[in-house]
Amino acid sequence: MNYFSTLITLLRDRPIFLEEIRNGTKLESKIVALIVASSLFFAIYGAIVGASSGWQQMLLSTVKLPALYLLTLLICLPTLYFFDILFGSKATFKQYTALSLTTVSVISVLLFSFAPVTLFFLISIRDYHFFLLLNVAIFALTGFIGVQLFYRGIKSVMKFDEKTPQIRQRLLLFWLVLYGLVGSQLGWTLRPFFGAPGEPFQLFRPIESNFYVQIIKSIRWFLLEN
Amino acid sequence: MKSDLEDLIISQDQLEQLTELEVGKIFMGGVVRPSALRSLGQLLSFLMTEFSILAVVFIVCLGVGLVIVRSWASFNNLLGLIAVVIGVTITVAIAWNGYQWQRYKVLKTLSHLLDEVDRHNDIVHTIRVMDELRLAQSPGSDPGIPNRAEIIAALEATRDSLISALMTERILRCHQAVLQHGRDLMGSIETNLAALQALHVSNQSTEYQQFLQEALEIGLAVQQEMMTKTGGDS
């Protein structure tokens, strides 16, 4: 099974790929290929960000990052499926799975494409807060692009038009917000993905405040302390 | 490829249409084809697939495990957690292979047919290569191998037989439950018919004899119909 050719088809011939999902063509092999390929790319990016704090953190982040994205999907997918079929969708669970995996796959490829940049800054600038903010920016950008493509993709596959109930569009937007919230909270729960300077290897950080408060703290530190 | 040879190939798309399953060199409907394991390249590809899927299972299970133990204040046994996750992954691997084996029982006939399709396609490819070699050796002359027309006719017959067999296999596979129900129904019909015949014999002199005769006739007609429908399956 060639996982990467499926991923390349998704990136290169997106309309054809979405058409195949709409027609239910080879959904199982698409799902397996997208899961495996995206997990590999996430694992590579996880290893790079984890490498900032030693080999133990590197190994753990290799697992944590793909787990973060796959678990977020696992948690959020049933909500999307059941609510959407409740309001008139005829698509199958496999079609929803394949569609949502296109998001995860696009994010993984974009993260992978940022890997040399992250590696460069990891080697050249030993600044924890800068590295943290850089990665938050990269995760936010890739996530935004992935989610946007998913939004367009699902509207195309489900053939959204003027006759489509407004509630389904709102529901989709609600789900995207939910996906972002679950993802960020899960990321916060699973941290650290890269250890803080001078601290020993940690499986987890103590739970303190939340993701958004920490980002504001880092921005403040970066702007005022530097 | 010459158009007559092109038409002889049974393509993957055709196979998928005929079988209503995803068919590849290694998998058919998500189940491994035993013949694929005889080739080293395909065996490695299968092992890579199995390893990749188990790696993903390991990652997801470890992720779930980390989220669970996160709330345990005194947790510091990462190796213990990894051991549990490996245990779960092995259990999933055993369950997956067990499921594969169960599914293979249903798809055994298809597996054999697909092997024959591969053999058929290989022959067509070989003829194409021989045609090309002959054309290269004597440009401008007739590229045909000796008895080419007979071979093509034989392959056409083989192709038709394979397509018929694949269609029959799909119909039998898709309607297995109905056919099983049909066999049960047949048993029930025969039991009912025997009861009707017994009633008919014991009531020949009564005023209900005409009704029983009609019931017996209906029973015989139904039995005949069911035998015609399920005759090919038994």
C-alpha cells in the first residue's frame, strides 16, 4: 500500500480526491494511508521540537504530537457525524473520517514543510520563549490552513448550496471551533512537547492556568524582557 | 499495447466493480491475499503495512494512557505505562489478524479467482512483450507470435469465464445470508410439505380433501421454485 501517493493525490489533485470521497471510492485505503502518512510527518516534527530538550523529550514528543492530532480527531469526529446526519446529511461515517483526515494530513504536511525552519531556529537561537512562540505561530498557521481546506472540502463533498439548511453551515463552523478548543486543551494536557531550559526531563508539566494565558505570558516576556 | 491485448486485460477498476471490494496486489477488501505473501517484495509491503498500523495503534493508545495518568498525582512509572500500551497493541494485533482470518474464510474463493486473474493478466503481458520483441527484431513485418489468433481466442474465453466467476462469487457472497435463509426456508417447506402429504393421505375421504389437494399443490410449487432458486448454491 502506497501511503504517500495517496497523500500526494490529496495535495496535487484535491478536487479529484474529494470527488472520490463523495463517490465512496477506496475510502478504507485512503483512511489508512492518511493516518499512517500524517502520523509519520507529525512524529518527525515532534522529534524536532522535542530535540530542544534532550533525547528523552525527543522520543516522547515523537509519540505525543501524532497522538495529539489523532486523539483530537477521535474525540471530535462523532460530534460532527451525528449532528450532521441529524440535520440531513447522507454521508457515511467513513466519508466523514476520510474528510477530516484530509485536514490532519494537510496540517502534518505543512508542519513537515516547516521542519527545516524549526530546526534552523532550534540550532541558531537558544531562546525558549522565542522557540515556543515560533511553534505556536507554526501550529496556528498550519491549523488554520488545514481547517480552512476542510471547510471548503466538506462543503464541496456534501454539495452545500442555497437549499442546504443554514443550521448545517452553522454546525460545521461550531464543530471547527470545537475542534480547535479540544485540540488546544489536549495539547495543554499533554505538554511539554519541548522542555523548558534548565529543567529536567518531565513526562508532564503541572496543570497551571490554561493554554491562552501561557501564550499571553510568553508574548509579554518576549516583548518586555528581550 | 495492441488493442486486442488491451481488451483482454482485467483491470483493477474492473475487478473492483465486479467484486464490489477494494482489490490490490496485497489486499482484497481489507483482507490480505495469501498469494501476496509468497513474493518477498509483497510480503515486506504487507509487514510494513501491519507494522505501520500497529505503530499508529501504539501512538493512540499511549496518547490515551498519558491523558488518563495525567490526573494521577503520584504517577511516575512511564515504563509501566508503555508496557501496558504494548500489551494493548499486541492484543489489537491478535484481534486484527483473527478478524483477517475470519474474513478470509468468506473471501477464500475470491482470493483463488484473483490469483487466476493475475495469471491471466501475466499471460497477456507476456504476449505483449513477445509482440514487441518480434517487432523490434523484424521491423515492418507481422509482429504476431505463431498461433496468435488461437491464443487470443483462448484468452478471450478465459477472460469471459473469469468475469462470470467473479460475478457469481460476488452474488453468492453478498447474498449469503439470504441463501442461508433460503436453505432454512427450504427445510421448513419440505417439513410442511411432508405434513401436508400426511394430512392428504389421512383425509382423502373427507370433505376437506379438495383444500388439502390445493395446499399440497401450492406446497409442491413453492418447493419447485425454491429448488430452482437455490439449486446453484447447494
